Amino acid sequence: METITINSLAIGAAIGLVLGFVITKILNKSKGSSIVKDAERTAKNRVRAAHKEAESIKKDKILQAKERFIELKSEHEKVIQNREKKVVDIEKRLREKESQLASELDKNKRLNKNIVAKEETYNHKIEIFDKKQLEVEKIHKRQVEQLEVMSGLSAEDAKEELISSLKQEAKSDAMSYIQDIMEEAKLTAEQDARKVILNTIQRVGVEQSIENCVSVFNLESDDVKGRIIGREGRNIRAIEAATGVEIIVDDTPEAIILSCFDPVRREVARLSLHNLVTDGRIHPARIEEVVKKTEKQIHQEIVEVGKRTVIDLGIHGLHPELIKTVGRMKFRSSYGQNLLQHSREVANLCALMAAEMGLNAKVAKRAGLLHDIGKVPDTESELPHALLGMQWAEKYGEKPDVCNAIGAHHDEIEMKTLYAPIVQVCDAISGARPGARRQVLDSYIQRLKDLEDLAFGFNGVQKAYAIQAGRELRVLVESSKVNDDKAAELSFSISQKIQNDMTYPGQVKVTVIRETRAVNVAK
């Protein structure tokens, strides 16, 4: 503010000097005294006016500075007051915390005193307890000695007898408890399971077993047989070498037999013979050409069958190699049952059963179709077909649920999802139904004999009969050696032994029969 006032005065003085200089010049030029006087008066008046204006500006600035100072001072006082208020609040909280800490310290001191007193009481009680325990041990020892003298048995012998009797009693109670639980579970679970299985089976159309190891090729006349055999048998040898199929030409009229364990080879040989006979040109070079062409047709047919099967079942996103494997199932059989028809049947059963149980029917159908892909390997493998199929499914990007169901449907690995037991049950249903598979008589008889021999391995068994095609085992026991409780235990043990040691389709019912006969003769 002072700087502004000084500048104003300097400006006024400068103006006065300029005016004086101008006036002097004018006076010099005009050399008139009157003009000089007027100029001097004018200059003095202006100087006085400048001084007055400077004074007024100075006063205004001083007033403004005072007002600004007052404002700053009030703001500073407010800030100081706020800080003092905060300091007071902080001091108040600190005092409250100090009082709380003091009260807590007093409580802790009282608690420590109580703990010390309780600890002393506890130590005293422990001493009393130790003394009493020593007295009890002495009394117990004297009683044991007296009991040994009275019974004539040592403590160890008596303990062993007691444990043995308790084991027998516990085992009997456990067996009865298990039987009760199983009966109770059957009342609720068996009815629901039967309903699910029956509903599933009734909704699936099935075919009978028709596959075998030979195919019959019909001829228009017996004259064609000579052309197929060729000079010195060269044509028939060429056909057998190219196809790997044994051709049997016998006295059967207008027919020859194609024999081979591989249905693909038999189909190649049959179609090749059909083309050769139709064309009429039968010689070794032509035979090789026709066989190669027929093999390509069969491979194309395999792919088409796989695609058609997948489309019919409504399965999407299957890898091309798995589709080809599904197509090869058409030319494979298991116990006389066509593998592709079996897999389609299992897929439909799995879908229906999963729907009944509230699961994803598409995943179950996918696992059912692929569960036996390990039975059609391109090369020989030592792995079981279930594990081999699981490896292929994993290789070609199938989901873990599907892979586990494939690998676990014969219990080679642990079942991790509900789809695995569904596939296992549906596979058993498809294979165990009447007419599904052919069994060799010798193996069938051997299985029944093994079933009866297994029952004879238990004590007290007098006779054993496998009936209903091996679906039921009836065991007759000696009444003097096996009581009623032991009969129930024996039935359970035999069923567990069959389940663990034997492989069989469906289920085996074990019935233990115990009877007491009193025979007298009147003379």
C-alpha cells in the first residue's frame, strides 16, 4: 500500500515538472509575463490536486489493507479454535482409554489371584487322586489274585475266553444287523430299481443272436464251383491269400462256405466272390484287383455305418476316429451277439435309465455307445477292452464322465460318477437277456460246476445245486452243524464269495436250506 502511495506522488511531481518545463518554454518563446503567471498558477493548482488525489488513494488502500488483515485474523482464529477442539477431543479419548486399561488391569489382577488359588486346589486334588488310584490298583490286584485262585484260570486265560465269547456274540449280532439292514433296503430300493429297469427294458426293441463264424455264398449252379477253384486250385488259393478267409467247397448244392473268425474278412471275401462271379472273369490278377476294390468299399461302408449310427442315436461332436470305430463294430460279435447292435441297445438303455434317475440322458447314451470300443482294436493290445476303450476316449477328447464309465463298466477302475454303474447295469441287461448271446455248452456246464464247488468250500454244506441256468444256488446244510443264525451267515458269506471270485451275467440268488428230521419205524 505504501509503495502505491509513493508511486502516485512521484507521478504527480513528474507531471508538475513537465508542466513547469513546458511553461518555461512557452515563456521563453512568448516572453509574455502574463502567460507565465497563468501557467504558474495552473501548475500549482494541478500539483495541489495531484497531492489531494494521492492522499485520497493512500487512505483507500490503507482501509482495504486493514479490512483484509481483519479477515485473515478471523480465519486464523477459527483454524486455531478447531485445532484446539480436536486436541481436547483426543485428550478426552485418551483419558477414557486410560481409565479402561486401568479397570482391565484390576480385573486381570483379580483373575490371576483366582487362577493361582484354583491351581493350588487342583494340584491338591491331583495328589489325592493319585493316592486313591494307587489304593484302587492294590485292591484290584488282590481281587484278581483271589479270582484266579477261585476259578483256577489266570487273568490272561480269562481275558481270552471273554474276548472269544464277545467276538462270537458280536459277529452274530452283526450278521443279524446286516440282514435287517439289507431286508429294510430291499423293501424300498428293490421296488424302485425293478421299476426303473422294467420301464427301461420295455421301451427298447432288441434282436436275437445270429452271428457266427461262417458265411454261406450261394451260387446259381455247381458249374461255378470249378471256375472258383481254377486250374490246380490256383484261383481259390489266390482268393484265400488275398482275403485271409478259408473257402470250403463241398457237396453242398449251389453253395460254398466262407470260414473266418473276422467278420470283416468274410464280408470282403463274400462281396469279392459276388463281383467275380457276376463279372465272369476269375483269375489271380483279377482276384487281387477285385479284393482291393472291395476292401475300399468296406472301409467306406464302415464310416457310413458309424455316421448313420451316431445320427440315429442323436450323438453330436464325436471324433471321426471314434465314428470309424463305431462302424467297425458292425463286423464284430461278442458271444454271438453283434457288437454294434449290442452297443446301440446299451446306449438306448442307458439314456432311458438316466432319464428315469434325473441324469443327463445324452451323456449316458454317449457312454453306452462307446463302452465296448476297446473290442475292435487296430492292433493287438494286452490291456482289457474297457481300459483300452477308456484310453481311446481320452485320446479323442471325450469328457471325464464318459471315459470313467467306459473304463469302469467291468470294475477295472473305480467308479467316480453315476454314469458308470448305469453303463455296467445296462451292459449286463443287454448281455444277460434270453436270446442275446450264445454260450458254448462246455463253458456253461463248467460255470455251473464252479458255482456248486464254491458252495462246498464252506463247513456244514451237505449238497449244492445250481438251478435256473446259474441264476440261483440252493445249498442244503447239516442241521447238527449249522444253526439258524449260522445259516443266515452262511448265505451271506457264499453270496459275497460268488460276487468277489466269479464272473457272471445278471445276479445269483443264494438259498440256504436247513431242516431237522425225526424218523422212527413202527414194528
